[in-house]
Amino acid sequence: MAGTKAGGMKAAAKNRALHGPDFYARIGAIGGTKGTTGGFAANRALARIAGAKGGRISRRRKVPTMTAPAVAKVAQADDSQDDQNQLAA
């Protein structure tokens, strides 16, 4: 039954029987207090600086969308280029 839901429930029951009913609460508390990094919660100023850097980096300039007349002008230029290539050949 290893790796199944029923096997996990049996293992949990055995852990509680061997180590007490608060076994999972205790090991969870140990894991929570072992951390030494602190993270951004420990230094709000550092979090602010890092967020500002990320915000500046992720900003991209807006690329203007082509309007219908501009698309027609580009298409016309492509056609005239094709005509010139045919005449040259």
C-alpha cells in the first residue's frame, strides 16, 4: 500500500501513535522556526528597492500598432519593389 492514500493514512496513524497526537504540529513548528534567511519580511527597505529594480527592468516600450493607411502604404511599397525586380530581370 505504499504510495496510496490508504497507505498514507496508515502511516499517519502510526506516527501519531508512536510520537503523540501533536506530532505533525510539532514537526511543522520546527520547520517554521529553523529558517535563517529572513527574506523580504525582515527588511522592507530591501524589498522596496528590489521591487523598483524589477519594475524598471520589466517595462517595455509600447510598439505602435499599424493603422490601415500605413498597412496599405507598406503593401504598396512591397508591390513597387517587386515590379522593379521583375523589370531588372
